[in-house]
Amino acid sequence: MRHGPSKTGYYVLEGLNSFATAYFFNYVLQRLRRELGFNDLETLLLCVLHGLIYIPFSIYGGRFGQRFGYFRSLHVGFSGQLAGVALAGLVPVAWAQVAGVAIWTASMCFVWPMLEALVSEHEPRERLPGRVGLYNVVWAATAAVGVFAGGTLYKVLGAASLYWLPVGVHALQWLALPWMQRQHDAWVIAGSATRSPATAVEERGGLPPAPPMEVETGPAYFKRLAWIGNPFNYMAINTVLAIVPSLSVRLDYDVDRMGWLMSIWFIARAVSFGVLWHWRGWHYRFGWFAGGLLLLLAGFVGVVLAPSLAVLILAQVALGWASAVLYYSSLLYSMDGSETKGEHGGIHEAFIGAGIFGGPAVSALAVWGTGSDTSPAWAVGGFLFAGFIAALVVKRRGNRGSG
């Protein structure tokens, strides 16, 4: 059996994109609040727009890459991300920040599904969890660095670094693509004359036909569970991102101190991904999935309503673990056994978009209706509990269908 092409370059692209994304989006929200006068509701509405764009463009981006090629999609994505951030940096007024975020968001949807597909393709099923696990560790760790160091970068390098640093990253990514594509294509061409029909099936991401194995694939309803989990996951974490500027004002923390404090859950998520990558006892276990949903609810409410610094730190650790379990489940169960990985990566990202949109939308309605900056805790918390109930229903129906 031929081993797949080297994936190192894809992990580098992923890490760079995650760092630039975390730095730009987290701190542009803080800049809008601190320097351009956005209030809680306006910040939430920008996050709503971010999610509203992310849903359809993720589906389209996945289909585009599947039809026209992963590398062409990456070229489009990195070019658009660069253009969106550059617009926001060159025109330092509120409308340009919103327009730049919109362009950047739409373009990002041509990137993440392709990176997920590239690290997953040409991998036999027994090696796929390891590839997905490393993918998760890389993006989560570099995002944590972007948030932890972002406040210091913002203060030391100035507010302009919020734009020129991501622009430089996206330009570097774009320039690296031709070489990566040549390496990928050379591997495919070199193997096309010698691979057997069974090997060709393997190189498309699957295995030769074999009787289904419950131990490997788990019950079919787990893919539906994963599609439930990630929207609620991102409802919680994107609501947290949206309220950080308000929380920093309430706590009277400056940009770098707030960045250090709120990087705890990013770091916890990265460490959790590492644990889940090396220990596979959670695969296709409903208890771990359901426990992740409940811990997500507890961690989210704890972060939003934290009465003390100790509670805020503990709640972030819970949020990080729960987010890792739910995200890892969604990506693994979506890719396992799929041959159209670019398209499935787009579907995976679209469900993320549903959460990115849903959390801030519910929170915005709660703030608008009550005028309280803590109302998102109960509004979004209610939806998270509904997600747990929905998971129980799916499991029950899945067990009944297999009986």
C-alpha cells in the first residue's frame, strides 16, 4: 500500500491561517468597541453577519473545491482573505471594518474545507483519526498563540499590526501554493501507472469494499449527532468571543491583560485535542458526546456570569474541553468513510457557521429585549440545553432504527 503525500505543508498552512484568523478577528472586535465606539448590540450584530455569511459560503466553497480543485479554491480563499483584511486596514472607519470582515469571512470558506480535505485524503481509515487529531491540535494551538500573544502584539506593534500581520501571513500562504500543488500533483502522477484498483480506492480516502465493522465506524447516527453538536458548540464559543470586549470594559482590563486571561480556554482546547488525539476510547461513545454538551453549557454560563476570577478560569477550562470533544467528533465522523472530502468539509464548516450565526443572533435579541449584558447566558444557555435533549432523541431513534 502506497503512503499518501507528505501533509507537512498543509499543516503549516493551517497553523498560519489559524494564527492570523485568531489575531485579526478577536482583536478587531476589541478595537471596534474601544476605539470606534461599537456597543454590545453592534458588536453582536457584526458577529451575526459573520455567521450569516459563513453558512452558504462554506457549502459553496466545499463544492467549488470538489469541482475545480482544492488548490484553486485555496488561491481564491487566501487572495480574498488578504483583500478583506487590507481593506479594513487601509480605510480605518467602521463601515470598512464591517466590509473587510465580510469579505474575509466569505473567502475563509474557500480555505478551511480544503485544508480539512487535504489532510484527510489518501489516508486509510485506520490512519484517518490520527491525521484529524493532528489537524485539530495544530489549528487550536496556533489559535491559542494568536489570542495569548495578540494583546501584546497589539500594544507593542501598534493597532496597524492587526492588519499588516495577517496580510503578510495570507501573502506567504498564497506564494507557497504553487510549490505545494506541484508536489501533490507529482505524487499523484507517479503513482497513477502502478497503483492497483484496490490502491486507487485507498487513495481516494477509503478502503476496498469490506463488511461493515461496528468497532471501526460506530452507529450511523453518530454523524447526525456530530452535526448537532458543532452548531451548539459554536453558539457558545462565538457568544463568548462577542462579549469579551464588554467583559474587558466591565473588568477594567486592558487589551493585553484581557488577551492573556481569555486565552485560557483556547489553551485548554488545544491541550484537550492532544489528549483526544492520543486516546481514542471516546470514539463513537455517546456518553462522551453528551457529556461534552452538558460541560459546554456549564462552561459557557460560568464564563458569562463568572462572579470571580477563579470561576472564570475554571469555566474556561470546562469550555475548552467540551469544545474539543464536540469539534473533534464533528470532523472525524464527517470525514470517516467519505470520498467527497472537500464537499463534506464544506458541510462541516456550514454547521459551524450555523453556530457562529445562532449564538450572537440569540444574544443580540436577548440584549435588545432586556438591555442586560448578562442576558446571553440564559438565552444561549437554553439553546444549549435544547441541543442536549436533541442528542438524546437522535440516539433513541438511532437505537430503534438499528434494532
